[in-house]
Amino acid sequence: MKAFQITQTTRLPENKKPLKKVDVDKPVPSAGEVLLKVHACGICHTELDEIEGRTPPPEYPVIPGHQVIGTVVENHGSGEEIREGDRVGVAWINHACGKCEYCTSGRENLCPDFIATGRDVNGGYAEFMTAPEAFVYKIPDFFDDVSAAPLLCAGAVGYRSLRLTGLRNGQNIGFTGFGASAHLLIPVVRNHYPDSKIFVFARNPNEREFAGELGAHWTGDTTATPPEELHAMIDTTPVWKPVVEALKHLRPGGRLVINAIRKEDHDKEYLQKLSYHEHLWMEREIKTVANVTRKDVRDFLDLAAKAKLNPTVQRFPFEKANEALLEIKERKIRGAKVLLMNS
């Protein structure tokens, strides 16, 4: 089968083709696994973290991709809920032990045996992939393959971030950065918190315009001052400057949730501007999101279908995977990016 692999750590944009296109054997599912024919795979900034060495290093070579939509062609599991012919999705969480204190308390995303799709095991930048039957999800009929793909990570992790803010209806919420995750969350906020105002901070004027089109009440540059203080904020950027700037605008007792696997280091000196009195005093909080649980994915798929969520998606033929990643690195983002296997 054809696939793209990460074969070594490298840097973009110096290396414009960080993924290597290869022909490899089609995977053979083990007991408890399903074999999927991949239709589409969302492209995530986490792939850049893997390529540039910010995540725990995978065992090279590895096929990336963790927002996978495909059809079950073989099922070596129980077959009770997932059957051959079903259209399913695979997300970042590929395995958790099910027995530790985190798994038994609904926090399997923190499991010490957590395995990530597309990092610790091969993912969806390929014609076929395997996954544990217990970690795949039926896709609601409302969504086509391309629209469903970003729901599995950008949507599900974003939804987890939103829940962790503790937002209540009528409270103000802000987003720093406006990529795949944030663009999916604005409709969710408008639907579930109709009296809350949405504020978006983004350095790219095109992103600010897009946020306004989706219903943001106010948009501004990363360093802009909003007209009101915010009860909660979600940072979706790969850098530190927006975090420090965002903390200035929280109300007393407000919470900033960082929705990122890793932060890049090129602006880490910005952390020297972090002031206890200006940014953290008055019980302001910083909370991070680590990975995602199966419940997050299932709940968000159900919520998105009921709300008839319509993601904005840029489609890329499979052969253009490197070009798509380069656009993410250069912040050329409007909604989500998705690879199509049969384009």
C-alpha cells in the first residue's frame, strides 16, 4: 500500500518534504483489532510536533495521522458493536490500560500506558491501517468523510478544553489563535452558551475575519485589549506569547486552558514577561489539556451531529501531504485540512 512516513526529526520550512512517500505491506490486524480502508485523514499541528521532535520520540519509521475516517474491511475483535462494512473513525487515543487510577476514574487520557495513534503506532496517512476495536467510533451518517475527520481531534480535544474552562452561560470566553479547533468551537459555544460573548485573538487578519463570520462578538490582534474582561480563555496556538498576553484579560478567578500537545521554543523568552501580580494574582488559573478520552470523542460526535456542525475544510490529495503540513507551519489556515486517499 502507499503511505507517508516520518523517518527522522527535521525542521520546517527548511525541509519542505519532511514526510517520505513509501510502498509498504498492508498491515495485518491482531486479535482485538480491526483493519480499515482509509478514506480521509485530518492533518494536525501535532504532526509538526512529531516531525520537529517536540513530542516523545516515536520509533522510526512511523506513519502519522490520528483523525482517520475509514471502512472496516476485517474485524478480529468481538464484532458486537463494530462490524465489517461500518464507517468508523480513529482518534489520537489508541490504547489505555483500563485498570490504573486514571482509567478507572474516567481520565484514561492520563494513563501511563497511553498509546497515541500516528506516533506510537502507525496512523492514517496510508491506504490501510489497524486499530483496536475498542478505540474506534461509528461516524454519524450526517457527516461525509471529509467533514468528520477534524471532529476526531480538533473537535474532540477542543470540546474537552471547553468543558475544562468551567464556562457558564452568560460568561465571556476568548480564544487565542483561530485554526481547526477554535473554528469548530464557536458554533458549539453559540449553541450551548447562547448568552456568552466570544472574543478571538489572532495575529492573522484573515483568521480574525473568519472568526467574525462564524459569530465572534469581537476580534483583535494577539496583543489587543478586548472591551470586556473574560471569564475563560482557550489557547490553541503553538507558541508562548499568546498565553502571556491572554492572562492579562482574565477576570479574577478566570481560567486559561492551553489546548496544545507541546509549545515551540522560539519565543520562550516571552515567559520572562510573566508577572505574578499582573497575570496570575486574584486566583487566575492555567490548566492544560492532555490527550483525549474515548468519551470526549463519542460525546463530541453526538453533539456535532445533533447541532449539524459544518466544519470548514481544505481538501488535499494524498500526494500533497507535505504541502499541507508546510501551510500549517506557515499559519496558512482557514478551518481544518484533510487528506483524501482517492482524490
